[in-house]
Amino acid sequence: MPLQGRTPPVPDARLCGALADDLREAGFTAAAVRGAWGDLADDAIGRGLRSPAERALAGRTDAVAVLALLLALGVAQPRDAVEAALPRTGTAGLIDLGLAALDGDAVIPAALVRPQAYTDSHGEREWWIASDLDETALRGPLPEDHVLGVGGASLTLAALVVPTPAERALDLGAGCGIQSLRIRRDVDEVVATDVSDRALRFTRLNALLNGVDHVETRRGSLFEPVAGETFDRIVSNPPFVITPRLDGVPAYEYRDGGLEGDALVASVIAGAGRHLRVGGIAQLLGNWETRDGTPGLERVAQWVAASDVPLDAWVVERERLDPLAYATLWVRDGGTVPGTEDYERLVTAWLDDFARRGVTEIGFGYVLLRRPASGIPTLDLYETVTTPVAEGTLGAHLADALAAHDRLAHLDDDALAGTAFEVAGDVTEARHHLPGSESPSVIELRQGGGFARVVEVDPALAGVVGACDGDLPVGVLIDAVADLLDVDAAALRADLLPRIRELATTGFLGLA
């Protein structure tokens, strides 16, 4: 049984160092743990079921099995087995770190410490990430001050952050600190903020456990802890989940910012510009409502436009949910079981809340904001992209896209026509023909990386793109295609140059 009391983590440098040495020596890695309990159990854990993993590890006393049960699953273990697996830390060290308690001869987990492997622009890396016991370990709903571990949203944001060097970053709403650890790979120092002291304790503990320095924690809401300060990077996986403000509806700190509707995301966008250095970039995840007929992306554009500091903006909406799908998603996320009275009561509260504000859809997506060096925004892109993507590559893709946009923004159409391009290596072309037809009815350009975009093009644009090999300027290619199709060259330039500019910004074409 997991520990039911709420012991706070204690970020002690010496003990964190000892624990890291023990975990390293034990070979407590993501690959080792998956190998120990197998693919079926690994899939089951993703579905909130730990019994297949417990069965796979039953009777084993090796260090990986003991640590997988105790720290990855939250299952109590015999004291002698824990002492053998963690010879430097021991049971006493785990207790002093606030990660366990002792009940007779059983070590009772008070937190999870899970290995997490990933690859970024620096190469492969493995962390150990401590967080609160999840609903699987607790066998029930989460406490409202729950500190979430590494989840899908946090991994998405970490993969989106542009991997370019900078001096100073702000991790707004740090939680267990995963964004702070990841962005510290590219910046000299990080300030991590959160309203939860418990979360900041986990952030400090995780930084110590993984040997990451120059991470400072400050407690407070939104930008209050950094008033008057500016940063090269702001990253935020804020508590953006839209939650009814009603008695009896749990307000989980890790996901609920305490504001009505999507006001929390609007507040982050409103404050970001004042805390960005010139050229600085803010990236966050968010939800936004389609309300009273106004699309969610349009409302986000209004928030950006209202910023007292002009901002470049690139907002990508990845999915939309209707109110019922959204409500059931987040009620279940809190550990409330479908079919129970509480489940129906909470879902109804969400639906009533949405109906009161005239909400018909809720969007989820990525927001990138930048304080332009010139003070005049040149990037204003709001789009819906729902194709499946390899999110681990998106940070580098966004950095390349921003660089391409900046180069192209200074080129008028004449200068653009004098520029040579080449087709990106991940781009393919698909042509669809009606049966018996020699000419294609649909021509598509498909992107293998980035956002995996599929763009329908006409024969003229397809011909120009197909000829882009870095040799001739695109204006020459357009003139040649105009001659081939027997159309006016000036009119074709006016039609194709804006589309060439967009293809270059989104990564289909590269500047030669």
C-alpha cells in the first residue's frame, strides 16, 4: 500500500547525490524497467493498470525489479530488498528525502521516481523524475495539491521548445520541473515559478537528483515572482484546463489555474511580452474556447493583439473537442470512475459551465510568441494542423522556420523572385488521377518532418517547386513555367510568389 499521508519532498543535495549514484549503479533506466516488466505491462501502465507489471516482477529481488515496484509503480517493498538496491541511500535516506516511510519491515512509497529517456538536439539523455503518487498508486482520486510527473503535455512542450542558446529562461508553472531541466540544456540559468511550494520542492529535488545547476525556484502566481524582470525564453505548461468554479468540483493545482474559462491562458499571453527581452521567445500550451460563435483561434489572436508589447505570433491548434468530450476527459483524468454518481455530477457541472458561457468547442494547441527586434511584428500565423507529427522534431523545425521567416521578411517580391530555393529532403509529391485521365485531378506536396503538412498545389506551382534545385532563381523558374503553360508571366508571379514564401517558411523549400 502507498503512503496515505502527505509528506513533503526534501531536496537535500547530499542525499540526492547518493540516490542518483544508487540508481545509476542499479541500472534503473527506462529501457531496463520496460525490459523487466515487458511490453504488455508497459502498455497496461499507460492505461492506468499496474497488475500486469506486478505479476511480471513477482518474486524477483534484483535491484531493477525492486526499484520498479517501489519507485515506478508505488508498491511497498521489504526493507532488506530496498537496502540492497539502494546501499548508499538506504531506507533512512528515502525517508529523509520525503520519498518513503517505514511501516514495520515494509518501505511504503510516498512519491514516484521514474526514469525518463529522451533525445534532443544535444543527443540522448536519461532523467529520474520524482513526483507525487499517481491515481494508479493511490487507487483513487488525486489530492488537489497533486504534483504531476512527466505526462504527454509536458513531453509535447519540451519537444516544441526551440533548441537555440540563450542566457536566461523562465519556467512559468514549473510543476515537478521537467521544463526547467530540459531548457537548462540550452540556457545558462532558469527561474522556475509555481503557486505550489510542494511543486517547487519537487523541482529542486529533481534538479539535484539529475545534477542540473542554476535552477532557481520562486513561489507565486503567473508573473508575480518575476515582476520587472525579462528573459530570453519563457516556457509554460500552465494549468490551462478549463474547470467549473463551483463547490464540489476539485481544483487540481497542476491543471487548474483558478480562473474562469480560458482566462488563465489569456493572462499568460497578456503578460509574456513585458517579460521578454528583445528577440525573446515564449512558448506555451493552452486551451481556448469557441464562444458565442467566435472561433477559439480568433479569440487567441485578439489576446495577442491586445498585448501592450507588440509580438510576433505563431499559434497551432492541434485538436478540438466538444464540451462533452472535454468534460469526460478531465473528470477521468482526476481519477473519478465512469458510472459513479460523482462522475455524472462532475460531467454535468462542466456541461452547465460551458453552456452558461456559450461554449461550443474547446481547442488545444501550441502558442509561440516573440518580441521582434524591430518592434514591429512580421509573423502573424494562426492555423489548424491535425496531422499526426513526430513531436520530438518540432523544436528544431520551429527554429528553422523562424530563421527562414526572418530572412524572407526582408525580401520584397522582386528580391524573392531573385532568390534560389531547393526542395527540402523530406518533401514528396503525390498525384491523384481519375480513372482513364492523363492529367492529375489533385497534386499534393507532403512533408515528412515538421508538422507533416499536406498542401494541395496546382500544376504551375508543382512545376516550379519540382524545378527548385538551388540553381536558378525562382523568378526565372516561374517565367519558364508561364511560357510552358502559355499564361501571363507577371500574373503568374503575383499568384505564386506569396505561396512560394509560405512554402519556404513552413519548410517545404529551403534557401539555397
